[in-house]
Amino acid sequence: MTDQQHTAVPRLTITQDNEFFFSAAREGRLEIQRCTDCETLRHPPAPTCPHCRSLKWDTVASTRRATLHSFTVLHHPKDPSFDYPLAVGLVDLEEGTRLVADIAGIDHDKLEFGMELEVGFAEHAHGEMLPQLRLPGSTDEEAGR
């Protein structure tokens, strides 16, 4: 991580509905919120189910396997918390939900829609651990951490 002293990245907003997600990330796990009434999975976490409007939920552990649905490569605005150019991807998780995260350890010219990725975790601004997309089986060092 580069110098974060002057970062414009805001601190995480942790609520009763998403605290499980960030706690699991700190432990290297990806958890997905699930409605206990209709079993619909949802991400990002929310207080009510978008399908049945239930307030009841639990979580399921993700396999962390994903398929690249879309991506972009950012060049500006530059923030000291990130290395540029910065690739950000939208993936379809094996469980059926989607996730947005940085892509690490992959030459941007090699990114292809439909490629298999996995969710790892890396330290971001303010010392938080957040999901990071990488090639399956990559180590933190190979992903550029």
C-alpha cells in the first residue's frame, strides 16, 4: 500500500446489516447475506430482502470462485491509496450474486469477459481488509500485495 496520509478514500460505514461482511473479510472469508424466509442471496448487504421484503437473514460462506462479467481500468483521479492504472471488476460469484472489487496480479491486456477468477483479500485504505479479484490459486504476493 502506498502512503495513505492524504487519501480521499472514506472510511468504511459499518452497520448491523454489513458488519458480518467486514468481519469475515478480516478473517479471509467471503460471506453472503441470505434471506431466511425465501433464501434469496443478496449483495451488497441490506436490511430487507428485495424479493419478499423480509427482515430476517443469515449468511452463507462463498466458495470465492467467480467469473468476470465486466471491468474497467481507471487512470484518474489518482489517489495515493491505489496503484495506477487500477483495474476494477464486476464478477458473478458461483453462488449467483455479484461483487465489485479491485483486480490484482493480472496484466490488464489479459483481462477477458468470462475468465475465471477468485476472491482474495487485501489491505486497503485505513487498514481495512477488502475483497480483491485475482487468478485462481494466486498468493497475496503474486496478486501484487
